[in-house]
Amino acid sequence: MNTIEIRVPDIGNYADVPVIEILVKPGDSVRAEDPLITLESDKATMEVPAPSSGRVAEINIGVGDKVSAGSLILKLLPEGAAASTAGDTAQIADTAVAASATAPGKPADQNPAAPSPIATSNGNGHAGPFPAPTDFGSIYASPSVRRLARELDIDPTKLKGTGDKGRITKDDVKRALGAAASSGAGIPAIPAQDFAKFGPISTKPLSRMKRLSGPHLHRAWLNIPHVTHTDEADITELEVYRKQLDAAAKDKGYRVTLLSFLLMATVTALKQHPEFNASLSPSGEELILKHYFNIGVAVDTPDGLVVPVIKDVDRKRIIELSQELANVSQKMRDGKIAPTDIQGATFSISSLGGIGGTNFTPIVNAPEVAILGVVRARMTPVWNGDSFEPRLMLPLCLSYDHRVIDGALAARFTRRLAEVLGDVRQLVL
């Protein structure tokens, strides 16, 4: 057969990423962009799509295998190219039967997960990096149990299986999670309750994105001494200028939002206060200062918040940032995320301005040391020394790691940010 070899595309600088799902089988017809397999680290998942239409002729990997960029996934018979002989058709059918059998030494997964859209997130809906996965290859457990262990951040190599012949079960992993919550954090687990005895109930599974974000959120909240400082920025003049730019941009297919100005103003403040554009070393004795400015920006998707990273913000202007934000937001909503799209942030912004609120405490997106949260701006009477006048005020909520940043430094950073936002000329110079 004249087949096309389908290989793992570029997944950044990572290798040996586990295959957790195979979404097709030999003989299946696929269209371009149909998902073929799902890869997963302990914080992120990614579907590999078909580059073109055709019929699956041969699967070359299995669930649990580890792959890197360039690894062979499967062979595809191109669309419109029928099997040249009856033997070709039989070969596809025979391969399908062989693939359905359990590979020697690999217990069958009795609860395969349904294909799901791409999802990656960390705590507070913010996307985390795509790290190298933990090696669970030596344990006696099904792929679904391995996947659950990764999602809950449990090391199954340290568990004693209670299943047949010592096999690790989902219950073993869940019990370990309860034990970790009790002993690791010094906080007892919340007792289980039978809510049904009080009235009708129903259950709804958490999305994969939220299941993946939970452990990261928990780690960040327990390990980082969070403090949130709030301030306000007068964006009255900035909003007038933004509306002028937005009116011209509408005809060109994109919008100019406040977020573009926030990105530029944040970089100005970060340059003057480099401690915010840094990470604490694993030893906790050094501060790693970053001399690049990649800002993570929360994007609302049907499955929850995803945080793509806008790279080299200091080298871009308002119009360029607005166009990039529009493209990235659409890409996230369409599920076209790639690991490189969510890596390398030095600081994050979480904006709830389109929804509402007066203030909130965003959770620091470790290993970053600070995150800026903004909510809806509101017209407020402000005393100018002689009288009150209406001014458009934007609440700023800065959460920071108190091991690195103290209250005085946080206040100076936020005040500088407010000053830049209040004087649009500083953004266009």
C-alpha cells in the first residue's frame, strides 16, 4: 500500500511524553484535523491531529508508550487511494483485530476515557508549563489508573496495590490523595457526606482542565505565602484613546482592548521592579531574574480559562499586541493549543473586566512570583483639590509571593503601574 507516515509534530523541547489515548483504530476513516492520539504530562494534555484525510492502515504505538517529536504514530492510506488488492484490505482488517487485543504484559484498561478536547491549566484557571512527565512505566496498573495518578499528582510507584496480584486500582490512588491531603499539608481531609439524604442530587464530572488544574492550584496555595495588594488606576484619558484606535481596528477585523495597554504598562513596571519578573530558586536562597518579558494572559474558553503566553511584549506596540491577542484568543477557543503556546511566562494577567467584580485574589502562577488581576472599571467621583469630577477608575489586584516581595515593594509596583496607565503618553513614547 502507498501509505503516509504520520509522526508526532513539534511539541517544544520535551521528549518521552506518554500516550494516554489512541482515538482511532486500523480501518477508520479520518479527516484533516481529526484527533489521532492524546499525549499528557502531569499538567497538560495535547491531541495530535491528522494532517490530511485518509484511512488508518496501521497503528505504530500503544497506550503507555512514550513519544517525542518525530515519533511514528500510524500509517495513513490517503483519501481517494483505494486498496490496490484484496490483500491490502485484508491487511487493514487483520491489523485492526490485532490492535484490539491486549499487548503482552499490559493489563487491559476496562474504563477507557472518551476523547476530550485539548485542556491545559493550572491553578485559578491559569495555564502552566508542559513539563517532562513522571516515569510510571514499572508499575502494575492500567493506563486509566496511570492517567488518574498524573492528574492527582500522586506517585503510584510508592503505592501498594490492593487489586488482583498487587495491581494498583483507582481506589488506591484516591486513598493516597486523601492521605496526602491529611499528612502532607497538615490539614485533615474533609469528611465525606451523603448529601442525598437531605434532598435530590446529581453529579457532574469535572472537566479535564479542572482536574489538571486542581493539584497545581493546591501546591501553589500551600507553598506560596500569598498576599494581595489593591490599588486603582485612572484610565479616563486612556479609554478615550483606546476607543479611537478600536474604531479604526474594527474595519480591519480585530479589536483594541484595555488588555493591550495593560501588557505594555506591566512591562514598564516590570523593568523598574525586576523582582516581579523572576522566580525563586528551588533552594529558596536565590532569585532568578529574567531579562525577557513573556506575559501570560487568561483567555476564557468553553472548558475554562487557558493562559497563552504573549512573547517579547517589550518589543511590540499597541496595534501589534491587539492583533496577536485576537489571533491567540481565537486559537485557544478553537482548541488549537500547542505546548509552546503556554510556556515561558514570566508574569501573568487575569482580567475579569468583561464580567464584573470589584476585586479578587488571583493565585500566583508558580514558578512566577506575582500575578496581576483586574476587574471592571467604573466611573467614580474623584476629588481634584477643588471639586469632585467623574473619573474612570480601574481596580488593580496584585497577588505576590511574600518570600520574594514585601508589601512596600508591591505598593510601589502597583502605584507605578497605575501611573503609567493614567498617562497614556508613557505608553506611546
